[in-house]
Amino acid sequence: MTERENALLAIHHQEPEWVPAVFDCTINCGDVINDRPLFEDGADCFGVHWKRSGPETNFITHVDLSYPPVIEDVTQWRDKLKLPDLDACDWAGAAAAITPEARQEKLVLYIMGMGLFERATTLMNYEEALCSMLEEPEEFSALLSALADHKVDLVEHIAQYLKPDVIYYHDDWATQNGPFFSKATWEELIKPHTQRIYDAILAHGIHLVHHSCGKVESFLPDMLEMGVQGWNSCQDCNDLPGIKARLGDRLVFWGALNDQGVLGQKGTTDEMLRQEAVYKTDMLAPGGGWVCGPNAYVSFDFDQDRKCDAFVKEYSREFYAKRKA
């Protein structure tokens, strides 16, 4: 059985031969449009400047606050926002990098970074964006609508040229304690524009995974109703056993291996990695619906990630064999 075939069983809520690992079962198309220079200083396709952090966060970039924001006043966004020219990107080159053999062996994955809320908070000062949601909701909604138009156009380019099996739509909506905004604010400003992006992805038969770090569990029932099929990063601040029990027949967990407390942390031993693998397999593997990997997808210690993936694969083979016996 190929990695692709095994992963398809899992995402269709059938029990595979082993729990697939995202680093094994997918081929990543890469950031074709430069939504964010992830590990290098520089500007993205919207003109936002990014700066590398330190080793404590694996040198991943953050917005460089030494540059003025692209949009200082949300009421002036029409004069300041310049959407990227998607036709100028090298779609043909990105498509050619995915061989027919790779498509037979693995799922093709596109990570669509910088969702509507994330993009708005990078175009503006973060605090200013949050205040604008409350003080200028109509203008903020209009900005998100324009960004959603861009995202829908991006989906069409991705579908036409890259033909992925999976899209990770990346929009963080929560801290470790709860959402950034109230449910009512989310329903008014975020949800309707996000729905258009979801619909565009689903119209092409692409498996839709929403990435959101933080304690986002209160939004998951709504997200499923909107069409979400998978969720990443599944951090432990959420009630993962409860979510599996309530929603596990409809929701695919992507990630879930604890890189905040185990993977990539100083002092982590192989035995701790094995314990995490067993704990999460017992919790999430029944009935399929789990593709394992570190919470953040971006590895903080690739060797530890791969060891934990290997422990999951080894243990889950025995786990599923016993269930089928």
C-alpha cells in the first residue's frame, strides 16, 4: 500500500494500515506566491516586511515592526491595498516540480498561508486591526471581502495548475486560552468571507483543512457546517479526547503531536516521544481520521519529529491489527 492510499483511508474515516504522517504522505507545493518569507528577512507579496526570530522559535519570521504598516487607517485601505498579480507567478514551474510518480505515491498539499484575519493583522498594526474590528466593522469587513476575492482567485490558480489533493487554509483564530474575538464578532466579520474561500476549495473536490493554533474548539462545529473536513494543528490546550468523541466521525485531525511540551523541547527523550506516540494513537486513531505530525507543521526539531512519527507508525500498525483481528 502506498503512502497516498493509506492516507486516503484515514481522511475518509476508515482505519488505515498505520497512522499516516504528514511528512511521509504529502508532497508540499511550496509558497508559490510568497505569502510569507518563512525563514528569511524580506517583503511578502503584499509589501509586508518580515524579520527572522531567534533560535527559541526556530528562526521563523515575524512582522518587522521597524517598517510602517501597509495600512495605518482601515478607512483608507482602498488607497493602500495592492493585491498580488497572481498571473505573474511561476505556476507552470511549480506544477512541473510535482512529478506524476510523486502524485501516485503521495497526496499533493498546498499550504495557503495568511488567511483573512492573519493577513489583516499583518497589513495593519495588530492592535489597530483588533480595534478596527470593533470601531470600524463595516470598513474592516470590506477589507476582508477584498482579501477574500484574492483568496478565491488564488484557489482557482492552485486548482488549475497544481491540482492538489489537500489545501491547508491557514488562519489563526485563538490564543492558548480562547479565541481572539467573540463568537458574534467572528460570525459577523470573519465567517461570511471565509465561507467563500471554503466554497471555492470544495468546489474543486479538494480536501479542506483549516489550520488554527490555539484553543479554537468552540468554532469547530461551525467550521464543520461550513465545509471544513480537517483541522490542524490540534494543540493540547483543546479538549482533544472530547473533540474526537463528539466530532471524530466528521473531522480529520492533522498534526496533534505535542511540540509545545514534548517534540522539539530541550530534555525530551526517546521514551517521552514514544509515550506521546502511544497516548495520541490511543486517543485519535480509532476509526481513522488522524494524520500525525507536529502541532505547528513547521518542525522545531526534525529528528525528534521523525522519531515520534516512527513510534506512531510502529505502534499504530499493532493497534489497527489488533482491532481487525
